[in-house]
Amino acid sequence: MTGTEETTSTVVAIVSSNYLLRLGLQRIVEAEKWMRLVGQTVHGAQIDEILAIERPDIVIIDTENGTAVPDLIQKLKAAIPGVRTILLCGFDDVECARQAFLSGIDSIVLKVQPSAVLIATIAHLTRSSKEVVLRLDGQSARPMPTIQKDLLALSPATPSQSKQSDGLTEREREVVRLISEGLSNKDIANRLCISSITVRHHLTSIFDKLGVSNRQKLLIRAHQNGLTRLPALV
């Protein structure tokens, strides 16, 4: 962070009906001196007062919020033009994430990702506002964060991409499943009784076969192709 960013607080609000998640997000946000947490709300319908009084820069929306996510996103955008929104979702929330994307969500963070990803996403949305992209209808629109590009690009509606999951060895599939559990390279090496170098070799091969360039894209592709599920018992 620069000196300017350190003295100018980014105002963050959280919408979630999950108490433990709200508590965790509170700890994450409050640990960052350049952010100011203005309130937590259990239901999206209760956010009106926060919007009117605090005018947050960022609103973090959990899929568990008591309100339809697309409706909440549109409500936020109408109340505060320029507000940035982040959706927190799990692997089973693919359809919700796609609806959020189409409704104007600014970024999507997976719940399995470390807190550093959420902090980096907030910092990115705070800084960037000038990049111009095209909406699905071809019109000029707001910046599209990388995770949204990934979500659209990795859509199951693209058959040629789903075929890229073919060719993984069983060991590579096992590595993918462990990555989906949030394990580091060192943890994976310990779990499989192999070296960290071997894990890196496996990851290089997996990235190449699935056509992805980082773990974030890998997690999305792996979930959509069923690679994060445990093999069926026979």
C-alpha cells in the first residue's frame, strides 16, 4: 500500500447470515489498517441503513444472506453508484456465481481461498476503476475482474474446454483434490509421501493439460469437471 492508501480508509460492509463467517470476515478486515469495517448485517434486506449512513466502498456478499443475490447486487448498485461488490461462494454455488456475474458483481472469491486473496481483491477493486471491457451484449461496461473472466471462460457450456480435463493421471487427480481442500504444496507432499519438487512437476503437468495458469483457475475448472469429488467406492 502507498502512503495515500494507508491514510484513506476503504469502507467495507459485510452481508451474511452465517455468524462464524461474519466473525471471521470481521477479524480479517479489522486487521488491515487501511480498511474500516462499518457494520455487519445478517440479511440483505437489512442493509438499507448501512448504505444510507456509511456509504461503503466495498460490500462483501455471502451466498448465505437471506436475499436473492442478483436482487441484492442490483439494490446496492442503485443505492450507491460506484460501490464495488464481492461475492463469497463455495464450489457448489456455480449457478449463483453466474447469476451474480450477470447481475453486475465486481468480483468473486471462493471460500476455500486464503484470506490474503480477499484482501488482495479488495485492494484491487479499490485501486482500479478505469479499465473498460465489453458486457455480454457488446456494450461498454465496468472493469471485469480476472475471476469473473475465468468463470465465464470456464463455463460448462463450452464443450471443447471440458474435454481438456481428459489425460490427467490418477495421481494428478489426487493432487487436484488436495488443492481443492486448501492444502499447500508442502502439505500435499507430506500427505502423498512425495517431495515438494514432485508436487510442482505434477502441477505443471496439470496446468498444461487443463489449460489454466494458476490455482484459482484450476479450482474453478476442476470443480466444473468433477475433479474435486472423491472417487466413488466400489
